[in-house]
Amino acid sequence: MASKTVTIQTENGLHTRPAAEFVKLAKSFDSDITVSVGDKDASAKSLFKLQLLGMSKGSELIIESNDQTAVNALCDFVINLA
Amino acid sequence: MTTQITGIPVSPGLATAPALIIRNAPPTFDRTPIAEGEAAAETDRLKAALGASAEQLTTIMERVRAKVGEEQAAIFEGHLMILEDEELAEALIEKIREQRYNAPAAVEAVSEEHASALEQLDDEYLRARAVDMRDLARRVILNCLGVTPTSLSTIDSDVVLVADDLSPSQTAVLDPARVKAIITEKGNRTSHTAIMAASMEIPAVVGAPAALSSIKEGDMVAVNAEDNVILVNPTAEELGGFAERIRAFEQERLELAALRDLPAETTDGVHIKLAANVGSPDDARPAVEKGAEGVGLYRVEFLFMERAESPNEEEQYQAFKSVVEAMNGQPVVIRTLDVGGDKDLPYLALPDEENPFLGCRGIRLCFERPREFRAQLRALLRAGLHGDVRIMAPMISSLDEVRGLRQALKEAAESLEADGVKYAKDMPLGIMVETPAAALLAQHFIKEVDFFSIGTNDLTQYTLAVDRMNTRIADLYEPLSPAVLQAMKLTVDAARNAGKGICVCGQMAGDVRSALLLIGMGVKELSMSAVHIPRIKKAVREHRLTELRDLAERVLSLPTAAEVKAELAKQT
């Protein structure tokens, strides 16, 4: 199981467009991917569930999956948010 | 048989078209638990509704992308993604299979759980997504019930819109080429629908309580917002008479258009400046065509609607700049964001207030959100490089606010300076006089600002303690009340004695009799929906200032609104 931690640095957290792109990117991988913030977790492929994690600026995301490439890609996406 | 109804005509003109009914009330449906063995059928019904909703949203998204822009279209893309979310589908199907909910009840329960959970979050933006979830659920529920929700952005034939009321986001996307007239049950002269309809030049009658019970979808409706007559399913004969009336109206319109390039001057040669109230860059061109001498009130709120978050400094700057450039060097008074009260922006997640009109609105909200306010002031200062731009703040009730505003403006200028960004220096700063506090203290306020603009709608509501959204007391809302006139007199006199500018930009400025009275009281500048300018100009050109002064003197000594109106009626 691969796992990485990343912190949201942008003022607007993961707002509509970036959140939708995040989910699109997650859906491009076959494996299950989980995002956890604090004691809550959700599938990276579900915007519906991700909304409830309350991700905003400063939130620490733990991204986990069997697919190391998927974990890296999603971490990079969050790091590169403008 | 023809049904005839009336209301409050708020935007002039006449039109005939089939009715399109917009229902915003929550849909009603049966919530009886489903019987054993019905789960499969309910699941199919749910899936069909989700599919239909997705199809409708895709259409809306494409229209919005083409007509409004990518940014706004992204909102619908997010909605679509939720709609197609597998976890959502699982939660819904579980409700149907395990808890025996029917399809619409499952959608209602799951979306309400989700919306409530969102409202518990710390992040303001995410809290505001609860509104989106409920909006989305409404669409799916209607589709479950076999009803296609109407979207104002996808109307593709001529219609007369009939609704309980329209929300600012609904009016923002409607197409004036297709919407021939608007009829609403709620509202009054100053409600949002009234202002938007006038700015888009769509004939409108609001506050028509019988509208939804008298008009059915597809009924032919003849709307005469000139004479306050709405005919439902008129006879051929009536339609003929109506066509005659339309011709007469067009004739008058042509006559008024002929005045376009003539000055708004009284017969004794005093020039009255007639400016336009605008809500977006799209309003600026029609304003120039109607002969507006500048913009007396640019309402920036519309720039903030139909979006997921506040426009940033650059977007605001571009919008301000395009209005300023369209006015060819004529003055443009831009009012800082005026929300709260009856104007809400879902993404600001404003808490509910007991008395929103006495709550955190206008300048109060700007002070509460210093980051957004800074961005707006920076955009205003930058727009000043492109013409004659003046800043105006709404809802001022104390000198502390005026000073706070000056300080915020100074800090915004310093931050631009620090960033090496060019901006206009010494931009004139004025305030809206719309609270009795501001009117009573006008002589003090005028020393610290460059101009006043009287907002007659709010000044009336606050002076008379009459909520202008409350239809039960609509008859108490009276701008021609002597109390309101006295408040205006204090304001006008203070500005004139100080040799500073005084403009009136509320609904009164666009009403012929009231406008003549204001001119008699010493107002030389009126700002109104562009559609009213030609008529006001015609009236100005038919009167002497000296006779209007006498009129004002007589009127200001009268003790009741009824006597004021009778006196004004003698004049015109």
C-alpha cells in the first residue's frame, strides 16, 4: 500500500474547478484511492464524499492506494495548485 | 373567456406571448413507504431521473459556457459530477432497498443529510455548497415526478414569464430577446425583479397576486405594463385592440427617441443631468443610446451573481473598465458591493438574520470582509485610469464609517503603490444617503465626502419603518410621504450649501412627477434605469425651473402624502 501526505497551500482550498479536476484525475486510475483528513476519509473518485472532508487551506491530506503512480499523481496535483 | 388581472407595473412596454410558468416552491409528492417488490421499479425511476437531470444540466452548462463564460459553466460541471457520483447513487439505492423510500423521498433524504453535513463544516466555501446540493436535489425530484424543471437560460421561444418571484440568479441568465414580459405575484417597485426588468427593457408587472391562479402554462397573455392591464387568453377582438395600443406605444417611443440628442434643459435654460443606473457592461451601450450623460449608479452586485466565488480584482477591474470606456469619458459612479438585505450571494454563506434590512448589509458587510473589500477598492482605483470614475458607498449611517472607508481606500492605494501598479489618485468619494441617520447628519457628512447620492428606495423604507419586501404593508411604502421629502430636503440643502454634488438615483428619479419635484427642490442630477430617460427628458423640457421651485415649496409644506400627490397631479 502506497501512502503520501500533502498539505493544501492555496487560499481557496479545493474549490469547484480544482476539486472536479482532482476527481477526474483519480478516476483515470483503476485502483481504489482513499483520501483522509483527520479522522474522516473518502474515495478520491467521489466529489460527493470528498466535500464532507472539509478540505481547506492548511488541511493535511493522506492519499493512499495500491497504485504508487496514482498516489504520486494526486499529490503532485495538490502541490501544483495555483 | 378572457381573464383580466392587474399588479404594479414596474417596467414599461407591451407584449403578447404564451405563458411560461416558473414554480420555485418545493415540489410536493407522496412519501408513503414503498411495498415489498417495488424496489427495482423505484431504482429504475431514480436512474431515469438522474439521467434526465444530467442531460438537462449538460445543456445548461453548454449554453452558459457560450453565453456567460467558462468560469460560470464550471459551476454546472461540479453539479454534473455530483449527479454522476457512484457513492451518491449507492446512498440513494440503499434508502430505496433497505429503508423502503420511494425515489423522490430518497433523493430528498440523502441530499438533506449531505447539505446539513456541509453546513457543519468550518470552510465557508464548502458550507455554501449546501445550496447547490438542495438545488440539484430539487431538479432530480422534479424529474422523478415526471416534471421537467424550466431553466431560464434555455428558453428558446417567445414567452411571458409568470412566477411567484424570480431570484437574482434567475434573472441574471434570462434572455431579453425571448422573454417578452414578466409577471410575478410577489415584489414591488423596488424589488430586484423590477430593477432588472427595467434595465433589460422587458415589460414587467410585479405584485400581481392572482397571476399563478389565473394563468396556466401556454395561455396566451397580453401584458400592458403601461396601463396596468394583463389579459389572459384574450379574444381576437381584444388582441386587435391590443395591437393598436402597441402601435401607439411604439409611436410614443419614436417621438421620445427624437429627443435623444436634445439637451435636458428646462424652458428657462437650466440643464438637468440625466444619468443611467447600470448593472453590467452590457447596460452601458443602451444607456448611451438613450442619451444618458454618464452613469449615476453602477450596481456591481450583478458581477457577483451566478458564480461559485467572488470575482477577483482583475475580473472586477475589467468589468469596471469596460463600463467606463463605453461611457466615453462621461462620469461613472461605481457603488461598492451592496449585498445583504434582500440580496444574497450563496457563496458568501451569510448567516440568517432576524431583520436583514437592519442587519449586516452594504458597507457593514464590506468592513466585515476586508480582504474582498480591498480587492474591490484596488479594482476601482485602477479603473480610475480609464475615465472619470467616482466611488460611492451604500448604507452609511455614521461618520465613523465614512472615515473607515477613507482609511480602507488609502490602504488599498498604498498596497497598489507597493506592488508598483498604476492607479488614479484623488478619486472623488461619495456616499449614498439612504438612512435617516445620514439625512439628519448631512451637514456634517458633506464636509468629509465629495458628493451625495440619495437612494430613495431605502431612504423611504427606513424613514417610514416599512419593510419594502413585505407585501402586507406595501400600501404604507410611500416615497412621497412628507417625512421622506423632509429627509431629502435636508440632504439636498446640505450638499448645495457646501457647493457639492447631489444626485438622486432611486426609483423616484425615473417617475415624471417625482422627478419634477426633485428638480424643484434643487436637484440637478437624476440617475435612473435608461428606459426612463426619454420621458424624464421630455418632462424637463416642458417646464420652467422657477415654476418647479414654487411647486416644491408648496409641496414641502403639505402634511400628508395624499395632498402631496394631489398637488403634483395639478402640475402635470
